[in-house]
Amino acid sequence: MTNTTPPPSSSRTADTLIHARWILPVDGGHAVLENHSLAIIEGRIAAILPTAEAQTLWQSAHVLHLTDHALIPGFINTHGHAAMTLLRGLADDLPVLDWLKNHIWPTETAFVNEDFVYDGTRLAIAEMIRCGTTTFSDNYFFPNAAGQAALEAGVSCQLMFPVMDLPTAWAKDAAHYIYKGLEVIDRFRNQESIMVGFGPHAPYSVSDEILKEIATLSEQLDINIQMHIHESAQEVTEAVKSTGIRPLHRLGDLGLLSPRLQCTHMTQLNEGEIQLIALHGCSVLHCPESNLKLASGFTPVARLQQAGVNVALGTDGCASNNDLDMLGEMRTASLLAKAVAQDATVLSAWGALEAATINGARAMGIETETGSLEVGKKADIAAIAMNELENQPMYNPVSQLVYTCTRNQFTHVWSHGRLLMDNRHLTTLDEAFIKQKAHQWQVRISAR
Ligand SMILES: [Zn+2]
């Protein structure tokens, strides 16, 4: 027996070894691990342990000392229309129907094509990586172009191809959308980082017959459905007038309610409807800033969570937000939930962080793969520097993260162990080229 330190042969070699001031695992508890390290091997988390031990037990050719940083799970942005980032600030401060019918839809009709979606999605992904997002859900036309952009950038994507009765540049009727969507499923079948699902636009824009077909195909193929549901009071009132039934009940009658259904918005819910979605295990995708900007209404987050419903966060598209900042979305969600419930204890800082990470993974059915920092899961990680004057004094890193930090404090982002942002520099995307493309689209769209 000797007292010497273990020989090098007994230490393990990581592809990347990160020594961090804090690690927030978001693994079901509220642990804040101080002076801890995280080892990555083949894209997955191989170990999380105190730095003092890691320095003895682990070695790596890529060691980072993030001495003022917190490591958190990469954000999961569960709802958006990435390419619409090219329409950011085009039309603001308008009632939703005026905004859609007189501004967004005519612009989309004139300009949306494969190039628009590819360039717009790359702009969106660059913004999302810069604020700590490693997985996003997209619902837009020409999904092959969006999926290609995600693959090239190295982020994970849930690609929900649109389905609606109206013709667009991508498809001519609902059956054609489904036909093209099934091709998208085939296109990305072998890509682990791309999940494809159904994105029927809303109850008012898709017929009963097509919704039934989507319910059947979703079950047969075991793929998710994401839909804007009960976004505004007007949507519900008009549906009751034309069909005699509230949209959520109609979807229930058509067989759509299941754990595969991701219900976006849900600002108009009575107690029976909350129990209905809890019973069927549907998730709610809460987009508070879009709801506020379009004056859509208030999602009853606290009541949903009390009923056991999984509530995850999304930014929605940039045309109605106008950013893809999940840090800002967490803060807004937490503050708004308190105001709506008239209870300061609901959607705590930890609750908001869970909604932006593990709850999003749950909604997509990938919670065993990502959404928290745990050994065996994908190394989807964001590092945020917390040494700014504005973060002092530091009583509680989670409080700082949700209520104080701004998105420019993110320094490093890994997706499946691959470094996508290195000290604010994007490694897979050319920022100057993306800005140039955005400017070209701005010039063309402004001249319409
Ligand atoms: Zn949306």
C-alpha cells in the first residue's frame, strides 16, 4: 500500500472536461453544485463530480476552466416558426387579424420559398445558439430547408411540418401537405438530431377529416403532433358559433388528445378542459411574450401545473415576440404566472428553468436523452458567465439566471458534445454571412 496519487493509467480520458463554478443539473431536485466538473465522452455526459476529484480522476486534451460560470442544460424552445425571423419588426402593435391578414400572410405569399426558409432558419438558429438553446421546434413551410439548416448548424430540431386547408407555396391542399410531410419524415429518417412530426396549424384551419387522418397516422408512426389551440378568445367564440363545440372538445372527439399532442398557447381554458388535457397527458407549450404582444390572453400556468399538466416554454416566431430569447421567456413566464394566479409563489425560478429545459424534453418525448445534465444523457449544455457587476452579490445562481442575467452572458454552448459557441464565437455558422443575407431579404421585402 502506498500513499501516492493514482498513476495516469487509472485516470479516465474525456473528449472535453469542463471545470465550472456551478452546475445546475435540473434533474428533478434543486441542487446547485458548486466547484464541480463535467466530463464529455462521445457526445454524452460521462461524469459530474467535484472539481477537486475531477482533477485527479480525469484528463482531457480539451479542458475548460469556466471559473465564473454556471452550466445549465441547453434550452429547449418548444414552439416557433424559425424562418419568420426574417419578418422581425415588419409589423408591430396591431390586432392579430389585421397583423396576419394585412401584413404577415401577404408578405409570406410574395416571398416564402426554399431560400427564404433556409436563410431565415439559419438566422434564427444563430440567435438561439447565442442565447443557450440547443433544441428547437419549428413549424413552417419548406421544412426540408429548415431541417437542413439545423443539421448543418449542429442543433437538434423537432420539425413539425404544417398542415392546413389553405394553399401556400409549399402545398396546394391538406392532403398535399400530408403527402409532402411524409416525404420529410423519410428525408430525415436516419438523422438522430431531427425529429419530424405533424404541425396542423389550428382547429379553425384544418377539417375534421384531415385531423382524424393525422390522429391515426400519429399513432401508427408514433410521432408527435403540435398545434396552436385556444390561442385567443375570438378563436373559441367563433368555433362555438360555427361548430357548436369548443375546439379542444372537437379535437377530443376526433381522437387527437394523447401524450403525443403538444398544445401551443391554450390561453382560454376552463376547469373541465384543464382536467381533460391532464387526463390525456397532453403537454402545453406556453409562449408568454407572443401572447402578451398579440394580446391573446393568459395561459393559466399555475392551474395547469397543479392539475399535473406538463408545461414547457417556447418563444413563438420572431414576428410576434420579437426575439428567440429563452432567458427572457423564462422571466416573463415566471412574472406573468404570478400575476395571473395572484400568487407570488407559483412558477418559481426553478420552475421556470424546468419549463425551459426538462419539460420541453418531456413534451417532445426525449426526456431520457436531453433536458437535464445527468450522466448518460446527451451533452446539450450552455455556459453562462455570472461575474458581471449586475449579478452581485451572488446569493443564488438560479435566481440570478432567471431574474437578472441577460442573454449576452452566455459564452459557450455544446450540442451532443459538439462546441457550437466558443467564448461567444459561433463555430458552425458564419455570422457575417448570415447578417448579409438578412439584409438582402430586408431590402427585397421593404421594396414590395
Ligand atoms: Zn406559433
